[in-house]
Amino acid sequence: MGEMNIVKGYQKTNSGALPLGIELAFVTENVLAAYSKAISAGATSISEPCEKPWGANSCLCARH
């Protein structure tokens, strides 16, 4: 899709490398359920669901 959408070129990623410094945020009522669904679908856990000091619930997953 990169070639089709970014016609001037782009930097391809290396699936064996560390995760890129990019984060996409999604809002959900149930972080634990969304995390479990992502893991069940093949995502890799970077950080399990936790509550941040400011009260937000968060987790990080990657899909290679």
C-alpha cells in the first residue's frame, strides 16, 4: 500500500527491529477487553493494561 499511497517514496520498516516510535491511540470503554482481543488476534504485548497517574487506562500492543 505504501507504493500506492505515498508516491514520492517512504522508509520501509524492519519487522525484526525494535518498535518504531509511533503510537496510535484508540478510545474504548474497556481497555482490558480491547487488549485481550488484540492479543487473541496475534498482536504482541508491549505493556499490559495499567492505570496512569492521571487516571487514564492504557496498554501498548504491536502487530508485526
